[in-house]
Amino acid sequence: MHQLPKSSKPLRIWLRRIFATLGLLVVALGVYAGYTIYYANLRAVVSGKAYRSGQMNVEQLTHAIQHYGIKSILNLRGENPATTWYQAEIGTATKQDVIHYDRSLGSGDELTLEQMDDLVALLRQAPKPVLIHCLGGADRSGLVSALYEVAIEGRSPEEADRELSIWYGHVPVIRPKVLAMDRSYWRYVSNRVAHAGLNFQSGSMAP
């Protein structure tokens, strides 16, 4: 019976350990992403100005509006008047005197520059604080939050890119299709920010 040379056995043991560690890491990231999504993934983008979240029920949304003083909502799931969640959201926004906007994005679909220009323009004029949300608050909300930071707050592209983070549930290693959000963001930076001659040193946009 053929046996592996003794020198190869430690290597095989180490490889098993490495793959086991990587497997545990992927599972842990998945569990964390699930946890954040379950609790609506509500977080501040810029405190007092912009917040991001997943889809909230009436109780959660009402609390967020009252607690953070939300004045407008940007829904990235599109207009869905026949669905219960949409009717509840519109009803809550109306009851709380909050302006509601709809845009339809897919977490696996790259955005055009025109779509991102439209989002930035909407965010500029939306009453603040604005709440940006999609279904899980991880991918689409991450992209639009990053656009808000880099285009409106004047943060550096690298700093704004942190909105597309595993800590907010954006895990391309598990769902590769959501890399469309990263590619869209960096296309915007390359075409709209890098060519604008902006100064990020002070943390604000300057021509």
C-alpha cells in the first residue's frame, strides 16, 4: 500500500487547518450578516443627516422616524403599491409627515452614471435627516450611502467605500453578484469624483 512521505503529512495537516479556518470564517460572516439584516441593519451614515437600514415594519420605522427625527425616506426597492410592506411604509410616512421617494435598484445590477447622478441629486434636495433603505440594508443601501458620503459630504472615496462593508452585511464572498455595487461605486468615483478636482483633505467638497 502506497503511503505519503512523512514530510508531506504535516503539510496536509496544515492545509486542513487552513481550509477549516476559512470555512468557519465564511460561516461566521454569514451568521453576522443574517443577524444585522434581522435587526433591520439601522445605522448612521452621517449622524443627524443620513441613516441607512433594511426594510422595517411599522413599529420599527415609526421608532426610527421619531428617534432620529427622519424627514424623508429613500426606498431603493422601487414602487410596489400592491405589496403589504409598501402600503405599510407609505402609510407610516404619511402619518409621520415624512416625504417618501422611490427608486428601483437591483443588488446584482450595475448602475449607470445617469442613475447614480439621479440618486445624488435626489439626496441633495431630500429633507434631512434622510433614511436610505433597501431589503437587507447591506448592498443597495451601502452603495447609495457611499455615494452620499463621497458626493455630498466630500469624504474621500476610500472612506466612503466603508459603507460597502462586511460589517453592514455586504459579503461578496458569499454572494458574488453584489460586487455590482462595488463596481458601480468605483465607476462613479472614476468618472465623477476623480475628474472633478476635489479636495478631500478638509473633509468637504471644494472645486
